[in-house]
Amino acid sequence: MSDGIPDSKVVGEECTTISVAVDERIEGVATVTLSRPESRNALDAQLRTELSDVLEAIEGDDRVRVVVLTGDDEGKAFVAGADVTELRERNAIEQREVSKRPRIYERIADLPKPVIARINGHALGGGCELAQACDVRIAHERAKLGQPEINLGIVPGGGGTQRLPRLVGQGQAMRLILSGELIDAEEAAEIGLVEEVHGDDFDERVYDLAESMAAKSPVALEFAKTAVRASTQMDLDDGIDYEAELFSQLFATNDKNEGIDAFFEDRDPEWRGR
């Protein structure tokens, strides 16, 4: 047994709204499935707590290099949104407490390992925000995405007003947030909300991408994700300086030497993650 997730089946047994499979399809890849099919995988308090715990365990599990986050296909959705019943019952003070960071959105964005959103169906409201917090979004052609909170007299509260403009531009974000309208996967790809859309080859593409990432140095993956994420928080000059610092730090790792040696020796590298 290693630190973090000792066994994928054990984690699945501990959670009632999430299942986790490590190395099931691809070595080094953990598939995290949100499973509340009766409510189309809506984000209630229990699911958020269990997801946070699972992500914490994954962070400490050296077996896992890449995470695929998805919704239970039985629910026909990635995540249909927040649990509206819970929203109705909260007052402002209670909501401020729930909104304290880190929430699941920050847990995903700050996870040192790449996270691919496998958007297998509707990703609405908090579900769309969950996808935005991931590093790469691949959608099934049947998916619909949007921020319909305005229809309930509220606004996105999981980072949508901040992450969405960074992905699609302010104008498109204003259109989606102020109208509450939903868009299909093809339009989502056109405006930059998702990176790719697939039909019959959906899972093949998701796991091909996950496999290509998992084959890389874990240290380099972490540093690359950190550098790209920083680009939204720094001006260009500071970002370039930060990139140069991370680049230099990698020269102190065994993986850097192994990668270059493998290149010269025309073989696959054997990463040690340090």
C-alpha cells in the first residue's frame, strides 16, 4: 500500500456519491466519477465533501499522474448544477460559510496533477464551473453547457464570473451569464469553453490524451501546470520570469537528466518523479 489512495475499490466503498478507479484503463490515470444519477449528478454537500477528500488523497498518491473527472453516465450529465434545494434553504450568512475557500473548484484548479474534464452530458451552473476549473475540457457531442443561475435570481458563485471570461473572453461570458442560455458542445468549442468535441470516439480521445500526459515526468507536469495557471495572474514580464525560475528548478531533478539521457539513447524514459 502507498500513501493516499490505498486501493481504488476501497475508495469507492468509502464514498456514496463518487467512485474512483486507478489504473483501470490507463496506468497512472485515476477516473473520478461523480455519481448522483437521480439528480443528474448535482453538487450537494455530501458530494462536495467526498470529492474534496478524494482529491486530497489523489494528491498524495504517487501512482496517479493524471485525473479524469466525469459524471455518472446513468445520470446523463457531467454535473447538472448545484443542488437547488440546498440553495433555497440557505441565508446569506450560511452561504458565506459555504463559499469559504478552498472549495472543490479551487481543489481541482490547485491540484498539482493535470485534470481532464470528461464532459459526458450537461454541464450547467456549478457543473460548468467545475469543468472550467479543470485543465482541459473534452465534451461529448450531446453535451450542453451554460451558466443559468440568472434564471434563479442569483449569479455564478463557483468562479464562473472569473474563469469563464478568461476562457472565452468578456463578451461571450457576459452573453452566457446575463442571458442564462445554454449552448451545445460545438458552439462551446467554437468560443473556447471546451477544447474538443467528440462522438463515437469520445472515450478513446479522452484516454489517449490522459495516457500521453501520464507518460510524462510527474515533476514536469506539475511545474508546467503551475506555470500556465500563473499566466492568468501575472503580467507578461513577471510570468516570463516565473517560467524561467521553474525551468531552472527542473535542472535540479533526476527526471531532467533521465529525459535527456533517454532522448540521446533513443529509449523511453523511466521517470522517478524527483
